[in-house]
Amino acid sequence: GPPSMIVRPAARLPFFYGWVIVAVAFVTMGVGVNARTAFSLLFPPILDEFGWERGVTAGAFSFGFLVAAVLSPSLGRLMDRRGPRVVMEMGVGLMAAGLMLATLVRQPWHLYATLGVLVGGGSICLSYTGHALFLPNWFVRRRGLALSLAFSGVGVGSIILLPWVQTLIGRAGWRAACWALGLLVLALLAPLNLLLKRRPEELGLEPDGDDASGSTAATPTANVVDPAWVAVDWTLGRAMRTARFWWIMVGYFCGLFGWYAVQVHQTKYLVEIGFSPSDAAWALGGVSLAGIPGQIALGHLSDRIGREWVWTVGSLGFVLCYLALLLLRDFPTPTLLYLMVAAQGLLGYGLTSVIGAIPAEIFQGRHYGTIFGTLMLAAIVGGAAGPWVTGALHDATGSYTLAFWIAIGCSALSALAIWLAAPRKVRAVAGRVHRLQ
């Protein structure tokens, strides 16, 4: 038949398959990230049963965070060499094993080994870091939208999964909940992630479902602003010798510092300034709920106006969130509480929609996984430092005021750092490509 009859069906395949991969990532993150978050629900009954010190028991979660940080660069190298299927299935195995072996816990180190090392190690594969290592390969024009849709699975999963886990704990105990969660991870995610492929080129086609012979905005060179930069075969060593790499490190460290500082301390702060525990719990859940449309809308917007602008909007969301929290101490009104929730969820959570796209625009290539994995080390360390520094400053001063102002400064510095990294000067987003032509 005519050539068009041969090309068109093939050209549609990666478009369809790319969105299948987004759907797989949506489900995987909804289950995988929240399976780790469920530690906060398991924490009280574990304390009640064993009577261990809170710091020792909660330390298992923090230790898992540190394990994830250490594994992040190695995960990138593994992704470059073996692809997402191996990485995701490894994460499924580690997380399922950790959850099910946790039912045998008798000593604190058992908790650290299971819900800490195994679940923490599995979560880095199944969460933002693991998916941002390969999802950007599938999209150029719709990269922000695709990533934000995939990452919004965390918010949807929290609404469905966490109440189910809490119900299981209430009815059958925390061990039964661990068994059920482990089996869900294994039975649902293991077969689902067999669908993954690293990039559309494995099917002989281009990102966004474009035919390799076509000339569209999604072809590898159509959106290039700096051909000399793009021509470099970026290895981790070469990337680390550039200012852009270190500005992204600063941006990610400071951005996640502000994010996790408020996430951990918000509920306690609201109760201390006079809100009821139920109102404080509603606020935390409201942030996750608001984050779903916020991530999707800002991810789509980033494909039109640029990654820097959306990272700035997200950083502004956390600035407004902290300012609202500071004002709530003197004016504990529902209006300010709603503003805090909206700023944090609708705007702040938008950071995730571009956290994978920013370095992909700058360092895209054969070694992108290794580079991104190393950059995420800064993000994870920032996420771990935020809650600790905020708590230490509260202990030293008796107030969250200084800590919140530092977090505001970190959020502002994060936005500045991403502008200085300037992904727009390497590759233009789809909404700006016409300016190159």
C-alpha cells in the first residue's frame, strides 16, 4: 500500500504506549510511595506493642530515607545500563519483602532492616526518583503534563490506600496490614511494570508519538536553543564541571528542605496554636488532595511557558504557606488555614511536575540516569534536613518562627537557583518553540 498507510499506524503506537507507561507510573507511585508513607499509621501500634522509645522507633523511617539517598546515584547508573523494568521490579521485590518480613519484628534493628532498609530501598525505585529517570524520554512537547499526571498518582493513592490500611490496622492489627500491603505491592505492581520500556526509540519511533521521519516540534533538534551544549555527550563527570549542575543541586536541596519541613511539623504546629487535632489532620489531607489538580495544571503549564516559571510558582506556594502559618499564630482563622492548604497543595506540590523535566532539558543523553540520580541525592538530603533543622531550631528557641523564616529563604533561593540553571537556554518547551523558527 501507499507509504502513509504503513507509517501512520506505527506512528500512533508510541503515542499510545507512552500514555500506557504514564498510567503504569501513576499506579506504581500511588501504591509504592504510600506504602512507605503508611509507616506513620504503623508507628502508633508498634510503639504500643513494644514500648520502645519514640526516637528509636521513628528512626527506622529516617534511616530508610538515608538509605534512599545513598542508593540514588547507583539507581541512575542501573537505569542507564538495564532500564526501568529491572529497576522497578527490584523496587517491588525489596518493598514487598520489607513489608512482609516486618511482621516478624521483635527487636528495633529488625524494624530498621525491614521498614527502614528494605522498604526505603524499594521506595526510591518506585517513587519520584525512579520514574523521573526514564519518563522524560517518552515526551518532549507534553513532558510536563506527562510527569505531573504520573506523579499525581501519589495524591490519589493516599486518598484510597491510607484509609484502607488504617481500617486493616483497626480490625486485624498492624501485622495483618503489613501482610496485605506487601501482597498488594507484589501482586499489582510486579506484572504491571513488565510493560515498561526505557524510551520510544526501542520501538523505532520518536517521543510524543511522532514518526521518526516526520519533522515536528518533538524531534530531537527542533527545540534546541544551544546546539553546542546539546552536542556534548554528558557524563556525570562532565556535568559536575558545569555551574548548571550545581545550581540544580542548590535548587533541589532548598526546594525539598522547605517541602518536608512543613509536611512534618505542620500538624503539631497547628495543634499548638489552638486548632483541634481533627482540623490539623484535615489540613494535612487537604494539602494532598489539592496537590492533585495543582500538579497536573502546573505540569501542563510548564509545557507552555517554561520549567523555571513553574518551579517559581511552586516555590512561591511554599513561601505563601509559611507566611500563612506565621500569621495563623496571631489570627487563627479558617480563611488563613484554607489559604495555607491551597498555597501548599495547589502551588507548592507543582514542584514535582518539573523536577524530572529540568535536568532532562539540560543533560539529556545516554548517561542522564546517572546524572539525575546524583542530583536527587541533593533533593533527598534537603528533604531529610528540613524536618531535623526545623525541630532543632524549635527546641533551641521554643518557637517555629525562625525555622519558618529560614524555610521561606530556602524556597526563594530555590527559585533563583533554577533560573540560574536556565533549562530554557538549552531546550525550549513546546509553547516557545515557534520563537526559534
